[in-house]
Amino acid sequence: MRRRSGKLSLWEATAIAVGIIIGASIFSLIGVGAEIAGRDLPLAFIAASAAALLVAYNYAKLGSKIVSNAGPIEFILRGIGDNVVTGMLAFMLWFTYVASIALFAKTFAGYFLALVHAPLTALNMALVEVAVVAVFVALNFRGSKAVGRAESLIVAAKLGILGLFIAAGLWTIKPQLLAPLLDKEHLMGVVYAASFFFLSYTGFGLVTNASEDIEDPERNVPRAIYLSLLISTIVYVGVSVVAVGNLPVKELVRAKEYALAEAAKPFLGEAGFTLIALGALLSTSSAINATLYGGANIAYALAREGELPRVFERKAWFGAPEGLYATAILGLLLALLLNLDGVAAVCSATFIIIYLAVIIAHYRLRSITRGNTAVIALSLVVVASILALLLYHQYATNPRSFYTILASYAGALVVEYLYRARTGRVIRKRVTYTPASVSVT
């Protein structure tokens, strides 16, 4: 097939998803995961990947038939219809991307200041946060192709660093440290850790938020989803094997916040910290780039479909897509002004709730996608169980975050209801491409 100018290739679309999946979380997840799953940490990542694969199946099936930069919201709109809940989910998904930018910007600033040995002051953090977001706003201003090329380069460099960590670390592994513990207690630890790690695989759905900009979307949207999940699984499992195989679990837990750097010491020495810090910068950079692109696309698509106020519907804002500016500015304001602990909990819940809604929509559209009913049902059970575990964990360990989640959704539902009652607005269906033999109207 001849390459179309301005469209994202399969690798560029895959890189956007990998960029957000393998974000900065890999550098902190290892220590937290070791505390929960112990030496069974690699099994937990494999189990989490299997759960994510079930969700990816639904996204891939729907994404091959329904192409819209509204992504999962278009799926929900087609499968469940336009109602106050759909409108609420549309807003919450966009807000989640906005909040993710804030979280990534803060993480980037922390690693950058540590790497250059600068004081970790509020002013320094703010300056770095503004600078890194501004850089990627400028890049996104140039369009999807520029974003895709930059993401490909950053992700390639990031994977190179993590690949070096894995390749070098495999030579010094102590097999006895990797022997799995399969008694009931440790298996429950694997299940709980897997439900926690499941969120670290969120990101493949971002491919559907760029589907209008991807070459041959019927083929490449599903391929990019599956490829991004495969690459991320190999990296996560490889990193966890090297970490657990080189350091006793107690040492990984003790160095929880910088466990990956600690795990690199046996084979990379003190240079390991610099390598891991550089990898973290690349990871957060690619995550900001991908999230800005996906978030801006959502804002733009929803604006065209009546979800956002009319001010966002202008075709250009100082010559750039209006969704890009709105997403970036609000993300920066969150990073600069708020404590993001509760916001992170809301983001986690939103991703899982969106997954549930997409799976339900897929069940109702399965005659169009020819999806397997048993797989769809299994997806629903697994994801609902993960949501229940997440909410229970928040309630048991951090009640404030639990009530923040409930309050956020209650508030969004009320605002959506009042906005609809006042304006009479509906969310319009918008699909730019479907196979000729399929009708989704």
C-alpha cells in the first residue's frame, strides 16, 4: 500500500501507545510490586498483561470497524447511546488525560532536577513542568506526523535503555531468587499485584484516539493495539525478572522509590543511577507527548460532537487545534496548584470504568465486529473484579481518595445533567471510516 502523507504508520501508532504504557511507572512499580508479590513479581506482570489483553481484544475489534478520534467514547455512543452517563464518561476521560499530563510533568521535573543535581524547590519544579509541557505543545502544534516521528525516536531510545538493563542484568541473575512461591498466600499476592499492575498497561486505547490519523485503520489500529501490549509485556516482565533475580526482595522493598536503580548496581554500578534516571526522563517525555496528542484529539473530537462548550469548537486557536491548548493549560494548572494523590485515584478508576463501558458497548455491537461472546463476557467479569478490588483497596487504605472518586463522578453526573437540561445538547455520532460492508448507523 502506498504511504499517505501526513498519516501515522503502524510503528508510529504503536510508539504512541508504548510511550504512555511504559511511562515513568516502570521505575517505581518494581519496588511496590516486590512488596506485594515478592519473588512472584514476573508472574504478576504476566497475569496483568493477560487481563489487559482481554480489554485490548474489545478495543481492537471495535477500532477496526469504528474509526473516530473520540475513540472509546465513540464506541460507547454507538453501543449504549447518547445519555447523561455517556456525556459524563466523555468528560471524565478527557479530564483523566489532562490529569495524566500533570502527573507526568511532576514526575519529569523530579527526575530532571535529581539528574542535574538542582534543588528540589517549588519554583524549580514549576519551571521544569512549564518547560517540558511547552516543548511538547510546540511539537503537537506541527501535527500528527511530527508527533509520531518524535514518539518513535523517544520510544526507541527508551526501549534501548531498558533493553540494555535487561540484557546486562540477565548475566548476573541468581536463579534461586526467581524460584516462584505457589502456595495460596503467595498466589493471592500475585492476583492482587496483577490487579494493581493492570493499570500500568492502560494506554493501548490511545491508538483509537488517533485512528483518523492512522494509515489503513481497519488493519493498523488492531495491530498497533496488540503490538504495543506485546512490547510492553516483554519489557515489564524482562525488567521484573532482572530486578528480582539480582536483588533479594527485601532490598527491592527497602529501595522502593528507586528500586530499578538499586537493581542495576550489581551489573552497572553507580552508572546505573544515571542510566535509569535518563530512562525515566525519556519515559515521562514520551508519555507527555502521547497524552497531549490523545487528549487534544479527544477534546477536538468531543467539541465537534457537542460535548465541550462552544468556545472549543473554533477550528483554530492562534493557528493551533483548540483541544491542544485546552488540554495543556489545564494539565499545567493541575500540576502547579493541586496535590495529585486524589486525582491519580480518580484517573485509575476512570480508565477501568471506561473499559467496562466499552466492553458493554462491544457486547451490543458484536454482530458488527463479529466478536466472540465468551471472550467479551470474560472481559467484563475480569475488569469488574479489578474495579471492585481497586475501590476496596482505596476504601481500606485511603478513604479520602475513595470518597474523592465518588464525589468526582457524582459531580460530573450532576454537571452533565444540568448542562444537557440547559442547552438541549446531544453528542453526535461521527465516524470517518468503516468497511464498506458494515453499517454502524
